[in-house]
Amino acid sequence: MSLYDIPLRTLTGEATTLDAYKGKAVLVVNVASKCGLTPQYTGLERLQQQFGERGFTVLGVPSNQFAGQEPGSAEEIQTFCSTTYGVSFPLLEKTDVNGAERHPLYAELTQVADAAGEAGDVQWNFEKFLISPEGTVAGRFRPRTEPEAAEIVTAIEAQLPA
């Protein structure tokens, strides 16, 4: 199964797939509102603003699997993201990224190794996966790697459609 075929739901409950982003570079990030890394929303939004018109999007995936740091409803998540961080990029519904109920998207993403050669479970909130315009995983960045770190910006630029 292609990443483009995996059924997803938007934060507002509408059915979608990554096919909606075919031909774009997509940075998929599991996000949370009450995490020490939550300020990364600022950098994610700056990436969206910097590269959005060039065939790129951030795709936020709220998850409550790490110390209950995303307890809110869909409406609360949307309000928090837009009013606190001015988030303009799309958000999916709250999703399990690890464990028995892991979403099929993350079942595929977590097979990909990071720069240190380690695949497997998402370590914490704000782990980032870069998907190429062709629908393959082009990079995996661990939670503490800031969104605007050189390695992420370089990887995004390399994946922007011509």
C-alpha cells in the first residue's frame, strides 16, 4: 500500500488521504499542546510560511500518547494552535503513533530509520517525517531536532518540486 492510499481524517473529521498532497513535500509531525517541545509549533509555522508556496506543507498529527500531553478535543486543539501559534497548516485527528492501536500511517513511517540508523517507535511528541513529492519517506528527525534546524531545512529544500 502506498502512503497516498492510507485513509486519514482531518481534525474536523473529514475523510482524506496523503494523495491530497501528491506532488508536494510534506513534513508529518506528531504534535501536542502541553509538551515542553510545544514551542516547536513556531518553527513549524515558519517552515509553512517559508516553503508553502513552493510545494510544501507541514501536516500536524495530534497524539495523546506521551504523558497525556494532548488531552484536548478537536475544537480545543484547533483553537490552541491557531490562537497561540497562528498555525495555518493542516491538522489531522488525534492519532495513536505507537502501540497496538498505531495508525497505519505511522505503521509505515516508523519502519524508516533516522540519521543514526534507528527505526521503530516514535520517541516523543514532535518527531518529524519528511515525505517526498513521490510519496516516499525522505527523512526522519527525532523530537528534539528543531523544525528550522539546518538538516531539516536542507532536506525540505531537496524535496521541493521543481
